[in-house]
Amino acid sequence: MRKRICKPLYAVLFVLMGLFLSACQEEFSKIIPEKEEEEVDVIYGTPKVLLLLVDGARGESVRTAQIPTMMGMLPNAIHSWVSLSEENALDVASNWTDVLTGVNYVKHGVRSDDFSTNKLASFPVVYKRVMDYADSIKMNVISTKQTFIDHYATGITSQLASNDEDVKSKVIAALGQSDLSFITGHFSDIDKAGEASGYDNSYPTYKASIEKFDGQLAEIMTALKARPNYARENWLVIVTSSQGGPFEIPEAQNDNTIFSNPEVNTFTIMHSPKFVTKFIGKPYIGNKFIGSFMRFNAENYAQLDEGDNPLFDLDTTDFTIELKIKKNKGSNNNYSFSYPSIIGKRKHWQGAWDRETDGIGWVIHLAGESWIFNARGDKGTGEIKADKNMNRGTWNSIAVTGSIVDGKRMVKLYTNGELSKEGEITGWGKISSDAKFRIGFIPTRENWRSDAYLADIKFWKADLGKDVIKQYSCEIGVDPNHPYMQYLVAHYPMMRSEAGIIKDEGSFGLHLKTGNSNYQILNFNDYLCAPSSQNLGAQVPRTIDIATQIISWLKVPRQSGWQLDGRVWIDK
């Protein structure tokens, strides 16, 4: 009888235990588990953090100054001289907020020194995150800016310093308090020196301010190591700049990517005696496109006057159009343009294109910082938007393919080898036009004008497909072993013109005639298909990484609802 009673009892216990574990698991699932590559090893002593934030210290200038203290920290540090601040920040306050929240300005709402639109209640600073987790963790914030203290140090000990020397003294005094676990020192004298002279070591006062800070850092590190329990504590020392500063860098050093923007060039040192050295340099940018190139601005164009123009009709057959483009800044001093054509076969390109029935043909045109494929057939019209911005100031590769898939005519747009958008154009009908094939300006009644260099233009009577586009889009010229070589209609390297003629290196000899002789030709040695600023930025430390690093070091469980944009860096 006992056995018959025990078996049902055990079953009930197992069910109850399962329900309990399930509830626990549901609760714990709200916490984001650290990825294997983002686990910070904090197995030695009590974790503590010293954050030293420096305004206006350009990473390149810090690297080339005399900084023995910082250099002495590197054997036990994750470090970079090409870390980045927010490209869209309008004031240093935006970068302060990036550093302390771990999210970008779109979330925290601070883009300038106007905090009226801040969303710090939804995306609080790291001090609030730490307090909410464990109010036993004592913190102190020391800054030369009252604004910094007012907006970030609510509810914790804070001190306003008169200058950087005073910040140093107050940080050293704070290090003498055994109960403090998180100390922030905010310095601004380097930024003042940059504003007064310039943000480069060619200005003696700016360089001297960097070297003075390195001396102040030496005193702080001495005080840190003099703590009675230092050997039993586990300190992470982060020394970083909130942003760089304006400076016209030499042309030879300008790669036209975010890494050539001195205002966002910061430095980052994350030091722990337990770390091995890890240097994070500038990532691979891309291939170089070297040569002389024609500028298509104003009403400049090249046209097929003599030759088989119908070869450039899209008709109802498969096709691929490829080209390289490097935009200049337009009339608004940015890389945004309002709808100018860059290539097409169409009588005109202008507003009301969706209603003008005599505009049969196709065009690729710029739109903002992106681009669009537009066409009218004998049955309908429409456009497919790439919805992907081109890289600023460097060469981009764009392509359009068309093919029949399951009875539907589909168009795909590629930007730098990656699929940007696709759409169906079956309803447009046959896209054939009496207009002449053109590169550059197409007649218009609008004030639509481009300003760009165009090169390596290829037209194929086949859909090259995703894999081939990806393989060859960021290469230059046509590989003799290209799998679709037999479908090549025309290839225009566009690196020169001879007597107003742009040569077709394809088998049909469809040479183009330029509209006039006023074409500027410049030599370039620029990158092709460079990764976007967002992708490049993710490969080096950023201001938004600092709070995330601190949260991980202090072993504060990271919640999914925090929506942190930053990542954790490890020395392994």
C-alpha cells in the first residue's frame, strides 16, 4: 500500500517543481545573457570602476603626444586611437549622454546642449542603473561643468571642480575613500585649448594640454595603487574622450570615411591589471579606385549618337545595369540631391513623370543620399527605391537587375554588392524608347542637377544574379573569365575622353559623345565600396560602449528592456 501511495505523491511533487522552475525561467529570461564573446572576466576581488572622461581630445593627437602614463597602461589595456563619438551630435552634451546611457541620441533625445527633449527617464544614465541594482555601490561624480552634474549625477555624491587640476585633486581624494566603487572624473581643459588654438598637435597649447592631462593621470594612478586594499580590489580604469575637434587633416591622410572626421576621432583606454594588451586599429576600408575621372555636374552628359540605341532598351527581357559613383557635395553643402539623373534612356526626366505618357524609357537618379530606379513602359510606370544611403565622399557601386521569376518581372537594386530593394514591374509592360542612351544629365524642366563622378559603367542583357553581383560589384573593369561575358553589351571605364568621345570597351563599340568640352577631370585615389559609417563604427570602441562596459564590469544584470546600443570589449 505504501508504494502505491508514494508513486502518485512523487508525481505531484515533480509537477509542482516543474511549474516552479518554469516560472523562474520566465522571470530570468528578461535578463539578457552575455554572449560568449562579451563576457568580462571579473573573478578577482570586488569590481570597481574609475572613469576619466576628457572633452576635445582627438585620438590621433593623443597618440602622437608625449604621454608616458597612458603608454604605460597599454600592456594591460584594451585600447584604440581611432574610437568614435556620435557623428550626428551637435554639441558635446550629446556625446556625454552617449557615454553615460549606452544608447545613441535617437533614444536618449539629447543631440545638442538643449536637454529639453531628453528621454533620460526612459534611458537613464549608468549611475541610475547601478543604484537600482544595488544602492550599496557608492559613487562619486566630479566635473568642471555644472550642466554635467545637474543632468547626470542626481541622487549620488557629486562635486563641481573649478578646472582640471581641481578635478584631479578631488579624484585623488575620492580614491582615499575605501567605500567608493565607482568614481567619475570629467576633464575639459583640453577642449578649451582646442577651441582657443586648434585641435591638433601642431598647435603647441593643444599638445601641452594633452601632456598636462597625462601628468595628472599619473598622479591619479599613483593614488589608486596606494589604496590599502588595492591588491584585493578589481579596478577597471577607463580613460576616454567624449569627442575630438575640428581640424583640416592632410589630404594624404583623408580616406573620406568616418575615420577622417577629426570631430568624432576619440581615444579609448580600458585598463585592468588582469588584462593583456589588445589594440583596436582602423578596420579594413575597401579596395582603392585609382585614376582620372570625369565630373558630371550641371548639364554635363555623354550620349550614344551613332550606334545601336535599342540595345539599351529594357524591353521585356533580362538585364543588368552597373556603375560606380562618387558624389561631391551639392548646393546645400551636403551629399543629398533632389532627383537628378545619372544614367538612362528617356526623352526627358522631370516632375509629373507618373502622368506624362511620352516619357517612356528608364532612368537611375539620385534621391536624398540614396537612389531610385524609375521607368515607364507601354502599360504603366513606377519606381523602385533603393532605400539605402550611399557612402559619403567615396566610391559606391550600384546595380539594377531585371528578370522573370515565376511569371512575374522582378527588379532588384544593389548598393555596394548588397541587395537593397526589390519590386515587381510586370504591370509596366514593354520598356522601349526612341530616346538615346545617356550618362549624366537628361533633359528636364526641373532644377535637378547632379554633381558626381561616374565610372566603370556596364550594361548586360542578362540578370547577373545576387552571387555574381556580390562577387564582382566592388571589382574594377570586366574579368575576362566573367561567367556572363557573352551577355555584355557595353563597358565604359569613363576614366578619360578622347576628342569628346567616351570609348566603349565592349564588343559592339558603342562609343558615347560628350555634350560639351567643359568636363572637369580629376585624379582620385579613393576607396570603393567602403563599409558604411555604422558598420565601420561597430568595429572600434564608441562612446555608447562605455556605459555597457561599466555595467558588465560591475556585474549589473543587463535587461532586454534597456535597449543598450553599446557592446562589451574583452581582451581575449
